[in-house]
Amino acid sequence: MSVSTLNTSNPHQQDIQNILGQANRVILGKNGQIKLALSCLLARGHLLIEDLPGVGKTTLAHTLARTLGLHFQRIQFTSDLLPADVLGVSVYERERGNFKFHPGPIFSQMILADEINRATPKTQSALLEAMEEQQVTTEGETRPLPTPFFVIATQNPAYQIGTFPLPESQLDRFLMCIQLGYPDSKAERELYLGRDRRDMVADLLPASDPGVLPALQRQVAEIHVADALLDYLQAVLDYTRQTGRFKTGLSPRAGLAILHSAQAWALIEGRDHVTPEDLQAVLPAVISHRLRSIGETHLSDKESVQELIAAIPIP
């Protein structure tokens, strides 16, 4: 499959570079993860960031919200958090003689569900309808959520004390799962010598006009996908279903997630079509939290993902 020249006709290509540039000035040495996070948002997906405390998960979410100009709310998930704390509650007003609904923090364009796996499964499930249908149903009434609507959830490793593993149905609502990891020595030194990241985030201004994000999301759907690329995608899906290495193979929903993520990655890279390299770039983030090996562990090991990619020839 040949790779053509870059798409120079995209009027918003400079906006993409401005967004990436501003984010990279705050989150040092993590250009790949920032591109994946932006791809996830452009593909209208939700993002799960799983890593140790203190590596910049929350800062990345704040940075993206400020850079994209989105109304932002942070919800700190704890073991005593209730669904009403997320969705909202009706309060009786004596003067009017009726109940008035007070919206919860879920009614924002971007939600940071911080340490989501420290909350009980009942509270975790309060996000399911919001993430899938972009609406919430409380007290028998369905209320729409703002547009656009994104959830960025952070999660501590499951071996840490006080965590409740996310069920498969919840994990599948996240388009991508990424890890930030430790910075390299150069980026870490710059971090120590530079400004406080919280001050930098507070000073950030939107890197593009309000209409750019919806326009980019529409462009993602227009990125061309050749038949040969679909053959490659289906070969990946068939491998996970037939190889016998995994408890269950990837679902059609996972296939759509890979495809849409690859389209978003191609747009960020300045192309008007998807290449196998685009698909490979997003594949680990899209499938690592969806595949379970026979040993009951998620496919989080990078070497395992690379083995999967190496096992399938590019058309």
C-alpha cells in the first residue's frame, strides 16, 4: 500500500500543530501519548490513563481541556462517592413547592474522573450511560449532556491498595487506554528547572477557535480508508479470535474503535487517507485494555502487542 504526499488542503492543519505544540510545552517528553490522546478526542472517544501517581495524568487532562477551550470538571473518585455526587440530585424547594434538579459535575464538556478505580462499582456504573449515549437518566428523566462530551479517567495500577477493577463493560467504553511512564532524563531535568506545571496550566489559553474541534471531528470521518486497509484490519481482528492466545477476541466495536482512531491519527499526521502505519500506531492503545490473555491478564505488555503486529503481514 503506497503512501501519498501529505494533505496540504486541510485548513485546520496549523490548528492541530498549535494544539500539539502547546500541550508539549506543559507535558514534557510525551509527544506520542499527547498525539494518542488528541486522536482519541478527535475520534469522539473517551480516554483512560493508567499509571502510577505523580507522572502527569491529571496535568495532561487539564492541559487538553484548556488547550481545546472546553468547560472542565474534575471528579475525585473515592470509596464513599455516590452516583448522585456525579449525576446530580433533586432538592425540594419550599418556596415553590416542588423539586428542582441540581446538575452534577457530569454536565460538562470534559470530565476528569480522577482515580476512577478507587470508587465502588455502583458509582463507576453511573458513567456508563453518559459515556455511551451522551445523556444521563436520573429520577425517571433523561437529560442530554453538553456537546462535545469527553471523559478522561485516570486509574492507578490494580495492585495498589483500595482499588476496584473496572468491569469489562466499563473498560470497553474507553476508546483508548494509555500510559505516560517516567520522563526521560532530559525532560525530567527541564521539569525541575522550569515553571510549576499548575501555574503553566492556569495560564493556558485555547490554541484554536471554538469551531475548530467540531470541524476536525467531522474531518476524521472523511479520511479515506482503502479496501486493502480494511483487509488488514480484519486480519488483525481474526488473529485475536482464532489464535487461541486470548480469552475472547476483539469485537466489531473494537474494530470500529481501531478504524476511527487510525483515521484521527492520519488526520493529525496530515494525510487524507489511512495507512497501515496509522493503524499500527493506535493499535496498542485501543486493544491493550480489551484483550485478555488465557492467563487472565490484559494485553498491556508492549512486547505482546508488537508480537501481534508482527504476526500479521501488511497487504
